[in-house]
Amino acid sequence: MTFAFIRHGQTDWNRDDKLQGSSDIPLNAQGREQAHEAAGILADGGWEVVVSSPLARARETAKIIAHDLGLELGPSYPSLVERDYGPLEGQSSSETVARWPHRDYPGAESLDSVVSRGLAGLARVADDFRDRDVVIVAHGTIIRYTLAALAGRPLDAIRNGSISTFRLDGDRWEVLTVNGQPLVPLADATDSEAPAADPRGSAG
């Protein structure tokens, strides 16, 4: 099975540098255009179904992609919602990261919980759509840290409307691209003293 993780299109809160998290903020006009652009990139890719997080910005992105490509619109999965930032939602994203660079925000869902939910969501999607290639529309943090866990290495932030691909071969996950670019293999780690990559990244 091959999967495409797509981050939803832009919202006004993305544009205004606000932490969004579990707040159900809709797409803006630019976000809808990004969804159409993502569909264009996915065209002729052999995709069969589109699923998403239930939050409005992800669900609308999924509906646009499914419509443009003439694909089945599958269900939404609560396990794929964005990280809950608690009392920090609506605050400046850049200022929040500067204050807590390891992303250990007070009152927010832990990154370990985000990864656990993300992996559980992928397992559910894989079980629901066996042997079909699936587009999954979700959110920046859950995509970033779930893929990092699968790849065993830190990954860069995920851009609005970007496409990251990965596959499941038996019980082995392989990340192929991130933000539309091939994931460059790490150098062979033959040194037994080499530290393992932290999937949460140096900044959490």
C-alpha cells in the first residue's frame, strides 16, 4: 500500500501565525487553492480513496481533492486530528516556539501522545483500505512527528498543501518523500556508538 499525507490548505490562523491545534478553523481562499494544486500534483498517481482528520480545514481539503480527482471520499479519523495545544491555541506560533523550543508546551498534548495517535490512525486506515492507495489529509504536527517516527529521524516542518508519501510493505513502513522532496537516506550507521535519531527532532 502507498499513502500520501497532505497537510490541509492554509487558514487565516496559519496566515496570521497563530497556534491552531484542535481549534476548528476553516480554510481560507488561499487554502482552497492549495488543495486544488495538491490534487493536480496527485493526478495520474493511481490513488483510490481520500480520508482525513475530522477538523473542517482537513475535511474540506479532502473533499476538494476527492472531487478534483473523481475519487471516493472515505471517512474521517479522530485519531488524526492535530495536536491539542490547550490554552496556547490562538497565541503566536513563533513566539510560543521561541519560549518553549523543545515544544514541551504547558497544558498541551505531549508529542509522545501525538505520535501514538498518528501511528494508531495509520494502522486503522491500512486495515480499512487493504491493498488500496490512500490519500490522507491531516495536520502539520501530527504528519511531521508520525513520519519522523516511521523514518527514525527528525524531519522538517510540514508546509500547507504539501504532499509526503510513504508505503507499507508487509509490516514495514518506508517514508519516500517529505514536503514533496525525496527523503535522502542517512549515512549507514555502522558505528555501534552512533546515537539513535530522535524522531521528535532537536527542537521537540
